[in-house]
Amino acid sequence: MTLMRSLVSSFLGLTSLVVTPFCFAAATLEPVTVGYSSFSGAYVPLWIAVEERLGRRHGLDLKAIYAGRIRPQQLLASGEVPFVIATCTGALTSHILGVKDQVILLTFINKVNSAIYSRTEIKTAEELRGKTIATGRPGAFGDTMVRYVLRVKLGLVPDRDVKMLPMGEAQLAFPALERGVVQAASLTLPFTSMAKKHGYRELVDYDKAGVIYPYNTVTALRQTPVKNPDLTERLLKTMIQGTYLFKTDKEKSLAVMKKYMRGTSDDILEETYQYTRANVEDVPTPSLEVIKAALDILSYQYPQAKDTDPNLIIDTSIMKRIEQSGFIKALYKK
């Protein structure tokens, strides 16, 4: 554990993607750092909460750090951050493999905004046979999801009918598609929009195919909300306010997206904003039914997922308390 702390601390010190909302530490604010795993529209509520210093309203000095090649769950396990915002894949896989120390506290989005795009010479999914597709890291969201979609939605067996090339995040998979290193790639927003704009062929849209998945979540070690319920509640309220501001202030949201999603054109930022705004949850309480659907997806890769208890994966107590307090209703004036 000491070695992991040292390694992660070194990474955090070197990375240039540390986000600080202001340069001084107010004595009355409790510092809290949140790790995040990608640069896509689903992460804007966090980014906007940092940029607009929304944590201060709840007594928090909120910072966020990009996990880079360190898995968000490693940041949690190291104790360097108490919360991460990432897909649920890491937490679910841990439970499936018998390590039940993580819980999902909040779910921003239950759709995956992903699709498989191919080069123009491939006109149908059947023509993927014998070809190579870029995926995420082994066991990560992108890899798990493309394997499920290939097998269940397209009738293709991964690694037999289609060669799988782990590339990491979509910002690495898309250039591989452009250069012809692969003939297809599993992409997320905004790279799905970029692929469409550049004339690549959409073979399957995961949302249209009926895939439901807790795509973006706030996850913590189980002990965190137990030992620090007040801190957890204040962090979740900050994320809810970030979501509210994202949904109601387009100008600020686009400015934040432009800063973090560097090099993305205005039209693709607009499309990403519209999609995310339509699908991000006003009341982001984790859904047991969606967790069950995710375990079903993962069961094609991990058969023991069918025997995994979904109730242990989520802790809805704090979100329910926030909702019952009228906090969300007051924000949206419902």
C-alpha cells in the first residue's frame, strides 16, 4: 500500500491535468479531490463544479484530477482520493471477482453514447469478419461493451470472428481508425460525431440497440459514506448543482467543454452538449434495475456476474436523503 501511495503521489505531482478552482485555501473549506477517467461530455458536471467553485457553497475546496493511465479504482484503493467519477465497470468487475469494497453513490447517465464506426469499405457488420476493431483497455468499459455488442447485437464472436486491438480511450482509438491501423473502432462522444463528420460508417449505435448501462458514476470505497456521511452528502450535492448548471446554462457549459475537450470543433461540442443534456439525470440516484442490466452485459465476459448481488454494488441512502430533503426540487423548482 505504501508503494502504491508513493507511485500515485508521484503521478499526481507530475500530471499537468490537475484542476484547481482557486489558488488559495480558505480555512473554512474542507479539501476534497475527485478523480475522473475521461474527457467526454458526461464529465462536464464535475468540470463545471470545479470551474464555478460550486463546492464552496457546501464547504468544500473541490479539486479534480484526471487519472490518466492509472485506473480510477487504483486511486481509490491508494487512499489518495475519496471519490472517483468513472463508468461503473471497475466497481462491477470488482464485485464480480469477489472484492466488494466499492459502492456507486450517484449515476449521472444510464446510456452509453457509444457506437462502432468503420472505414467506408466496410458496409455491414457482417463484413467485420476477419477485420480488426479498436477497443478500450482489457476489462475496461470500452472493451467490455464492444465485446457484448459484437456478440449479442451483431452475432460476431470477439477474438474469433473479429480481432480485438486494445487502444485505450476513444481519443486513441479514433486516430487508429483514421490511419488505417484498424478497420473499425468503438467510440464514444464526441468521437462518434467526429467519425460521422469525417465520413466513417456507423455500424451500430449502442443506445439505438437498447443498451442500458450506468455509464458515468460517483464511486467510493464502502467505508467512505459510512465514516464521512456529511462529506459525501456535500460532494453529491455539489455534483447535482454542477449538473443543474450544465443543463440550464449552455454558454458556461460550452466554455467549460471547450477548455477540457481541447481541439473539438464548435459543432461537435454543440452536438455533445445536446445529447448529454438530454440524457443526464436530474435525480441521479443509482438504479438497481440498471445495475442488473449491467451485470447481465458483463456476464458474457464473466459468467459469475449472474451470481453477483446487485444490492451490494450501490448505496442509495445519501442520494435518497438529498432527494427527500427537497434539495433537487428546489434547484429545478419542480
